[in-house]
Amino acid sequence: MARAELREPFNPLRLPQGYPVALLVSLGVTLLAIPLLPYFDHANTIMLFLLAVVGVAARYGRGPAILVAVLNGLSFNFVFVPPRFAFAFDTLQAILTFIVMLIVGLIVGQLTARFRYQAHIARAREERACHLYEMARELSGAVAVEHVIEISERWVETSLRIKARLLPSDDRDCLLQAIPTRPEPLSVDLAIAQQCFDRNAPIDSSGGNLSGLALWYLPLEAPPHTRGVLVVAPDPRRPSSLGQRQLLDTFTALIAIALERLHFAAVARHTLVKMEAERERNSLLAGLSHDLRTPMAALIGSTEALALELAAGQPSYRDSLTAIREQTMRMALLVDNLLDMAKLQAAGGVRLRKDWQSLEELVGSALRMLEQPLRDHPLQLALGLELPLVNCDAVLIERVLVNLLQNAAKYTPPGTVIGVAARAETDRFTVDVWDEGPGLPVDHQEDLFEKFTRGHPESAMPGLGLGLSICRAIIEAHAGAISAGNRPGGGARFTFTLPLETLPPLEMDDEPDLEPT
């Protein structure tokens, strides 16, 4: 298996190189051994021939070693075995000497060639391990996608001696043609690369660029997402081996992990900035709401007192006082929303004071608070005749109804019908607040429940965009859900649900029987 991983590719120019050398080595060792014949016996001479086999096998491999082993056996028989300078295979000793010398030469050549392959494998693996280590070390210090692209393309081209191009993906799962970092960038087909990215599978494309080279499109898969595509152009003069393909797969894994790390680092930075902004915003809201609540309460009280004093003597000021009172109440509601949001964020959640409440009473209380804003809107109530009691925080659910009804009155023209409907289902209690106004923007319905988000950002209507965010926090604290949408007949509809719980049994005190004395 190790030999198959790093087997040398076939090279017709290099193949004959070792065989002429084998011929020259066999001839040279024969000529060297002739003058030594008076001093060496046949056993020592055979050692010289085996040494030549070892040297050729270590330098040129198995094929030339086999050739030099055969030539050395023939040369020894021709020159040193009597009768000299003639092939003598007529005696058993001559045949045995030739066979033993040939077998020993082949075995020594085979073992030497195997050691040569093992050394080659060790050097190649060491080189690849160094490349992987250096590439991983540089990728670990990359702080931008551009750095990952430059490092990846450079190391792939250096290690495998092939051209490479890295195409990262964006947040919409579309490949980006980044600015090339190499002098002669590889031309790729973006459509094929996008297909490889979508399928998350390699694609082998011939003629995929201007030069007509075969291109490999490899997805950069990093759990749980694919982060791009690596395009490489193998050199047709140097066929790739299995080991090179495995090294390329390892490179793609390293690149994918580096891109994934940068993605989550960007997400973490964005989250941290958002948390800091949210913290500063909550501190500002808390300070403003506390500072504004006291003067707003005093202003409302002064307006009410002034209206009572001037109601009998100065009727002409009644409309002005009513307008002042309405605007003051609107400002007071904004301040209440600010303070509620600050409390919700500071406390990390909503503290509920639950009790069994009647929805009719909660709706009636909300309508009384909004008597002035709803005076120009006809109301339709469909609360049913036998609605069960709901276990909830009365103050908070009343705030939800007030915010929803106030939004309906604010964003609909005068004369528009506003309705409240409630129904009890098997395990939940559903309440709808609807209107017959212009409705909600289709692509903006889910964002309405975010803080400081308004249905019409450029509208002249007063407000901070906190009412629906407060409603969602309150409803979710009750283990319910709230949603927004458009009615089929026109207009907007806000729906929230509360869990329907079973009423506890009534506790009745047992009175002792009183007997007359």
C-alpha cells in the first residue's frame, strides 16, 4: 500500500537511464576483477560483482539491478570460469555457480531496491508533513479570507506543482471570484464551480478553462457547511498519484477549517458588538424613562386639574386642553414602554404575578385606557359568551392589549373598524386584534417584533418601535406565541396565544353544625 501511494510516474525519458549505466558497471567490474584474479579467488571476485548489484539497485532501482545481476553472472562465467573467455555450462559446478550468483544478485538487488523505495516514501512523507505543518501554521494566523486564499493557493502550487484557484462563498451560498493572488491566475468556469458547491461533490472537467486543461473542482467541506471550492489544474506531463490526491484532500480540509474559523470569528465579533450596543441602549432607556416618568405624571395631573377648573368658566379652552391631555397621555405611554423594555432587559426576563383573570375585564380595561385614541374607530368585539378564565399576569396582558389596539388606531385612518376576537381551544387561548386598514408589508412582518422596528420607518407617526417587542417578551414569558399577518379581506391582524390551564378546585370551609341549646 505504501509503495502504491508514492509510486513514481512513468517517464519514457528517464527509463533507459539506468540500463546503460548497468551495462557500464558490469563491464567495469569485470575489467577491474581481471587483473585481481591472481590475488583473489573466485569467492572474493563474486563479492565484487554483488557489490556492483547493490550499488546499481540503490541508485537506479529494481530494473537496472536485475540487468546488472544477469550480466555479472554471464561475465563471471565467460571470463573467470574455465575454459576462460567462453561460456561453460557443461559442468554441474559451473551451472550451480551461475545459478547461485544470479539468485543472490537478484535477492540483494530486490532488497536494496525495496530499501530505496522505503527511503523515498519516508522522504516524501516527511516533506508532505512539513508542508502540511507549515500551511496549517500560516492558516491558523490568517485573519481575513484574502489571507486564506493567498496562503492556500501558494502552498498547493508549491507542494503539488499544479495551478490552483480558491473560490470562497458568501452568506448566501454563492461563490465569489476573489481578486487573484498569483501572477497568472487560473481561469475557471464559475457555473461548474457553483454546481460543485451546491452538490458538495468533486467534479472533473476537461477543457474547463481557456487553455483547455483538465480541471478538478473540489468542495471545501467543513462541518456543518461547505465554505467554497478549490480548483486545480494537474500537469498532464506529470500524472498524479494516489498519494498526491490524498494530500490534496488534506489541503482542502485545512482550507475549509480555516474558512470556517474565520466565519465563526466574524459571527462572534458581530454578536459581541450587538451585545455591547444592546447594553448601552438599555442603560440609556433606563435613564431616560426614570427621568421622564415623574415630570410626565406631574404634567398629566396639572392638565386634568386645569381642565376641571376651566370646564365651567372657559368653554373655549376645552378643545385645547383635550389635545394637550391626549398628547400627554401618548408621551406617558411611550415613557412606560421605554421603562418596561429597560426592566425586561435588566432583569433578564419577565417576573409574572399570575392569577385567574377574565379576558372581558382585561379588554374592557384596555379600551378605557384608549378611549380618546379609539374614539374615531368603530369597535367589533367577539369575545364569546362562555370564555374560561385565563391564568396570567393581568397588568402585563393588559399592556399587550393596549399596545396592539394603539397600533391599530395609529396606523389606520379614522373610521376604520378595529376588532378584538377571542376563542378557547383544546389547550390554548387565542386572541386576535385586527383592523381594516392598509395592512402590513409582506416582507416585513417578522421584523416588526424586533426592538426599534416600525412598520413604516419613514412614517410621521410618533413612536419608538418598542410596543410589539414588549408584547412578544410578555407573551413568551407566559409560554405563548404571538404573530402578525394580513387578513384575507384586507387589514392587519395580530394573534397571540396563551396556554389554557385547568381551574383549581374551589376550597370551601366546612362549617360545624350549630345545634340549639
